[in-house]
Amino acid sequence: MDGYVYLMWCPSIKAVVGEPRVSHPVTWKFGMYKLGHTDDLRRRIAQLRSELKDPKIECRASYYTPCSREILEGLLLRHFNHFRARWDLKNELFNLPEKEAEGFEAVAKVIERPLFAAELFRLNAILKKVKAECQKAARSECKRGRSGRWRHPAGLNTVPST
């Protein structure tokens, strides 16, 4: 559940510069960003260097979250969607301006705030359910005595006689 969302710099991957049009030739530049999530940044860097065949990949930004990193990653992907490389949606590659890359952690922090509220709401609902089940289980094992108090059938709530 908890872990990191990251922005990796992949210098060996080509990116299209500008909007390709019929009247203008396509121009390319090297360098794309990869956005993703992991619980182990070092291991993920090694995996990406192997998968993308780019030994120069480096982590430009990472953000630790105690919330669901999968959900935070999805929201970040949606936020940066207009920078997405059209030719490769599968690898989550982005042609981000340097200003956007530098602000990655700040954007992740802002996007994460509503996730905290949702997580607290979810945990409170689970806690209420568990409390209700515990009270129901305790009452099913106990009987009411003449005084109106709950009594345990084995006498566990009475003082032993000496």
C-alpha cells in the first residue's frame, strides 16, 4: 500500500518535439520522463534500466506516500496526461518541461491530500464495523441479570469467593 511515486529521467529515449504536422517534418530530441510507483526505488531503477535498455536512467524526483501509491500514481498520470508521449502509452513516458519535473513532489503532495481524507473515512468505517461486531459478540455471550446488568455465563464478571 505505502511506497513511492517517482519520476525517472530516461536520457536515451527519443521524444517528439512540438506537434507533428503534414507541412512540418517531425523533429526529435533525446530524453523522456517515466512516471510510476514502487516500494523499492533502487530495485525499480535497476528494472527500468533493463526493461527500457537505458543504463543512464536516474531518479529525478520521488515522493513517499503512506496512502495507496497505485491511486496516487493514477492521479499523477491523469494530471500530466497532456505531456504523455502519444506513441507509447504503455510505458508511461512523458515529455515534461523541466519546470514541471522540478515541481513533481509539490504536485504529488497537493494531489495526495484528498487521498488522506478518503483513507481516514475508510478506516473510520472499518473501525465502526469492528466495534459493532465486538459488541454484538459480547452481548451474545452474556445474559442480563436481575439487576439489569450484563452477566457472563461463566461468571467472569464477578469477584471469586474465598
